[in-house]
Amino acid sequence: MNLHAFDLPAVDQAIAATQFAGELHHVATTSSTSDLALAAAQAGARRGVWFADEQTAGRGRGSHVWHSTPGEGLYLTALIAPSIPMQSALSLSMQVAIAVQSAIASVAGFRVRDQIDIRWPNDLLLNGRKCVGILIDTASNPATQTAPASLRYALIGIGINVNHTAFPPEIDSIATSLRREQADPSQPLRREPLAAAILIALDKEIRRLTSNREPRTLNLEAHSSWIRGKRVRVEARDDDPGGYTGITAGLDPQGFLRVEGDDGQLHTVLSGGLREL
């Protein structure tokens, strides 16, 4: 049962100065907001945002599913198509995670990194438990003789546990919600201010990517405690039975995490997930 109806016009009004204004869509239930965004992209759309109160087949990395309770979470997919080289698009995961982190900090009052931490680059942890999952799918235009491969579009899927007060037993110890971590968890949070803050922050990040200015310099370790010195296990992709353990050792120039493996090798984490040991 929904805690309250989602006020789409209020979100649209709040983001009037962004590229997403007038491009918002809301459904009560869908298999996945990413499915809706993908269908629109394949039909020629270049931007838009799809919200759902419930996803029946929301997914995370690999074959992981995202627990979705009707009306208690914020589930959205943003379709973007900035004119950027695919090389620049590699930083999208980093930029989106920082945008969502800053939005949660500004709306819910949690401290960046100390409370709302990025488990590089796709998960956000709140007081050590997962509350946000991010999944980005991209499509590219092939390189030509005069230009490198470029981004055709990106689907930015974001799932946030907002008002959940309980989770299935198998994930209750590792998952949390914004409401659960509030000083007074008896009061539900409205989803619209968070949705607007995310889209405003995301719009700023996309504008930075497409500007001709020098890229900004970020102290990324101020956003994530997972970048350096964290003992982790890197879980393999679903089609790979491997995996390895080691210590996180910063980012490479493309923004991919490096891990000093127990096997003596310096690994670059291109896929898979991190778990702290």
C-alpha cells in the first residue's frame, strides 16, 4: 500500500531549469523503469525520466534483483544522450554516484562518506548497510575515420530504499532505508524532494561532461571510504566462477577501482561487485 501518491507535477516544477523538465513519466507498477526507458530510447527518444512505485523485475548488477515494496522506495531510470565520446562516458558511474550521494545528503541530512558512503562505484551504503543501487546501461555509435566511438544513449537506473521499515530476512542485516536511519523513524519521508534533488544534481553532472571546460578535480576519497585501504573481495561476474581478494588501491585514470590482490597482481575492477572482508 502506498504511503502517499507520487506528486509528479511537483517534481517537474522543481526541476524546471534542467534538461529533464517536461520529460517525466510515472507508473504505479512496471517490470522495470529501465525497460520503459529502453523502449523509448529504441523508439528515438533522447531524454526522459521514468518513475515507478513498484518494480516487479527490478535488477542490480548481474542477476541480482532489487527488493521493491510498493510506494516505499524511489525507483527511476533517466534516459540521457549527451554528445560525448564513449571514453568520457566511462566516468558516468562515478558522476551518478556522487550526484545521488549529494542529493541524499542535502535532503535527508546524512553526512557524505561518514554516513552515506559510496561502495565504488554502484552502491551507496547508509551507516554501513546498502540503501541505494545504481545500474547504468549504455549504447554506442561506432567510430568513424574522423571521430571516435560516441555515446548513443545511457540508461541510468537508480533504486533507493526510502520508507522501508523492514526487509526480507535474508537481506535485513545488510539493507536499510533513509527512514530507518533517521533520528525519528516513525515519520515517513516524501519522495518528491529527493527525486528533484537527484535530477538537479544529475543535470549538473551531465552539463560538466558536455562542457568544454577543464574537468573538475575531485577528492574522490572524500566521497568514498572504499577507494583506498579497504580489504575486499571482488565478486566475479555471473558467467565467471572466479573472484579474488585484496586491498583497494585507488582509481586508474578512467575512474576504475584498482585492487592490490592477495595473488600479488594489481587488478582493475571492470565488472563484478565489492564486499568488505
